[in-house]
Amino acid sequence: MDRRTAVLAVAATVVLVGFGSGAILAPMIGGEPDDSAATTAPPNTETLALSPGQAPIGARSAMAVSNRAGVRSRPSPGSEASAVPRGARSIAASSAPPAIETALEWAAPLSRSRAPADRGRITPILLHPRQPPAAPVPKIAIVIDDLGHNRAAAERAIALDRAVTLAFLPDAEAAAALAAEARAAGHEVLLHMPMEPIAGAADPGPNALRVGLVPAEVRRRLGWALSRVPGAIGLNNHMGSKFTADGAGMALVLVEAKERGLLFLDSRTTADSVGFSAAARIGLRRAARDVFLDNEVSTEAVAAQLAETERIATAQGSAIAIGHPHPATLAVLESWLPGLANRGFLATPITAVATADDPLLAESHQP
Ligand SMILES: [Zn+2]
């Protein structure tokens, strides 16, 4: 091969590689292979699109930013008005976010891949950093459960600030009437669902969910319990240190809860509970207890647990405390709740601190 042939061969290779990249890139970014796009795209866009190792998302951001920056290209006969491939332009048109901070996010991969000489083009965007949001007020959700068998205690709980969530046992004769009373007073109501504790612990009550029940029986017991507490927006477990650690049983309960549009509050009666993580996997609205207010029933102990709840809310942004209708618990709450706002906290119902994101939905939205 003589010198002239060698030069021609190299030149042909360069042209083929360049063309090939464009032809491959176009379908990757959602458009069709389009010669006019490759030949008439703005120099900037073309350079970025054909950079070796350029990921599709980087190329797409580059196209979108170039379009928004007002880069125009010459229309070519028989093609659409712009020379950017149709797919790229429709991405830019449909998902180009108007906000400056979003433009900054889109421009971030661009600034890394650009040559230093081009960086000046997006500097004005970078001069407007995202403003930090104002610090939100820490939220505290108080839940009183084990309600229903003692009418006087339930009515005292209903008289608390309506931000307090109230959970009723399904076997209590007055459960439905008290739940209706609670809802009328503005409380969110939960079913306090009896579940099997570890061997030797107390009886959770009739129709409790037990490990090893056939699926149809789990659904029947849950359906019965929900019918006993009409208007419940979700459920939390009563006892359940054994059942909540059983993945198969909890999956049945949580899928049923999701189909009914309910949330699950994990009382976390055991560190082995799979309730919260299993709920997360199916995208069920969920929450988990941070503090038990009255494992020790005295006004001093309850007050100390409420202080702990405030500390967690300050650190995490929110905290969930579960208490029971003991006179000491209710008395301390009666004096603690009215001053909560002045201490810089917001009392909220359980729905306000529940996690609602759906991991499957979030996955399908990823580029
Ligand atoms: Zn309970």
C-alpha cells in the first residue's frame, strides 16, 4: 500500500466511523436514523452527540439544552423544521423543564463533557444556584391504640386534639360506634389488627392473624376486622411479634391493604418485623413507630417518652409515637398537646407522615 492509498484509507475510516456513530446514536435517543440530522445539526450538538463514550442521556441533555438556548439549524428539504432528530426534539419539547434549577440539573452532565471553550455558554445558568428551602416544621404523629373496650377511655382519647390518630380493636362491641364518633370529631381512624405474638405472650384476641393460616383465612379475618371499624384509613398491628416477622403472611395482609387503598403503620412490636420493608416493596403507603409512650405507665415516664419523640422529630423531620388509653398517658397528652406548636412542632395525623412513594412507579420513570 503506497502512501497516498494509506491516507485515503484513514480518511475513509474516519468518515465511516463518524457516520456510523450518528446512525447508531439516533435510534438510541428515540429518533429514527436521519441523514439530514447528521449533516445539518448545529456544530455544538453534533460534536457532543458524537463524543466517544457519550452516554445517551448526556447526548439527550445536550440536544435539549442546545434547543432551549436558541440554537437554530437550517431546515432541509423534506425534513421537519429543525435538523435535530425528531425523537430528540420531542424529548426536548415534552420534558424540557422551564425552571432554572431543573435546567441546571440538565446542564450538569453537559458541563463535564464540554470542551473548556464551550463552558461559557451555560455559565449564566450556573450563576443562579438553587435556593435552599425553608426548614420545615418537625411533624409529630401520636397514635392511641387498643381502643374500643373501655368507652370512657375512648371518649377521653376522642376529646384530644384531632391530629391524634385513634386505632380501634375489631372485637370491641362499640368499635364501630366509637370509630364513627372519632371520625366525626376529625380524627383519622385505624383498625388495630390483632396478630399472633411469640409463644407465651398474651392472647391477641379473636380472629387474630396467625402464622400458617391459609391465605383465604387471612383475607377473611382481615375483611371481618375491617368491617368492624368502618372508615379506617389503614391498620396497625396489635401485638404481632410473631406474625409481623412472617414474610408470607405479611405479604397477604399488605397486598389486601393496598387493594383497599389503606396504609400500614408498623407498630414494630419486634425488631424482626418485615411489615415496613414489605410494604415498601409493593408501594403501599406506610409508616413505622419510633416511640412507645407508655411501656412504663407513669406520668414521668410518658413525659420522658414525649421528650424523646420531640428529639427524634427534630433530628428526622418527623416522629411517630404510639400510646395506649391509660389515664396517665391521656393526662400527659392533654397537657402536652396544646403547647406543641409553641415549641416548634406540628401535630399531624398519621397520613401526613406516611411514606407514599411507589418504588415500581419510580423505576419506570427513570430514563
Ligand atoms: Zn395493641
